[in-house]
Amino acid sequence: MLINKTDIGKYREVSRSVRDDKINPFIDDSEFLDVRPLLGSKLFRAISKNPENFTELLEGGEYNHKENTYDNPGLKKVICLFAYARYIMFGSFTDTAFGFVQKSGQDSQSVPEASKRNIHTKDRDAAMQYWFEVERYLNRKSDDYSAWRSGVCAPKTFKNGIRISKITR
């Protein structure tokens, strides 16, 4: 995994009591299902195998291109927001001998499904906005990332909210 619970905590509030085995499946899913299609399998595999070779891409920061300075939010931030969105939507469910239940404390009230869906959608949208900056970074620095090709996956969002992705590999 490229991130962990502590990384997510840098951008969104995650309770210290959340066990790694509870949140890690959402991190795995976000990396494989959300980020891999954006990066392309070749670059995703290269990053997964040797993340230490991709520190600038993962951590982000300022970079120069054609005499201008830009900010790369970092791929880790994108993954964190996707993982958090998945965790918010599905993390409160627990499998028991009697089926799936949603935990609630004695003095607490569970968040309505519509509210969770709203947070999920907003965090996925935020992740995509950060992704567009990471994608610009990759396109501008494509000589440094041989496994990346400009325009690998170009999601288009239309006014009605439908997103279409074309994978060109």
C-alpha cells in the first residue's frame, strides 16, 4: 500500500480507534480501483513496486515548468481522499453472525445514508480535482516518468454529472 491511516489523517479526521485491518481494505480498493485506472497499469505497478523512486510524485510540492512554478498536491493526497470517501460510505458496517450491522454507540446516532453519500461524493470530487493537478504534473514532467503517457486516461465530466473515461493503452 502506498498510504496508511496516518496519511489519511493529514487530510481528513479519522478516529485513532479505527483499526488498520478495518481501513486498509478501503485503501487497497482506492489504490487499485480509483487510482490505477488514472495512472495506467504500467506506471501504477512501477510506483507500487518501488515507491521510493517516486517520492516527488507521491508527496507533491512545487515544481518548475517553462519558467513558471506550479504546485503538485501529490498522488498520496489523491489516494487518501479516495480511500476516505470509501471508508465514510462503507466503513461503519460490521459483519456479525446475524448479518451486517451498522454500529452505533449508546449516546450516538448514526449518520443518515444520504449524508454519508453526500460526503462520499464530495470527497471523490475533491480527489479528482487534486488528480487533475497531479495529471498536469505528470504531463509536464513526462520525460521523468517513462511509464506515463500524456492522455492515458482522460475523464470527461458533462453537465449532467456523467463521467466517461477513455483508456488508450
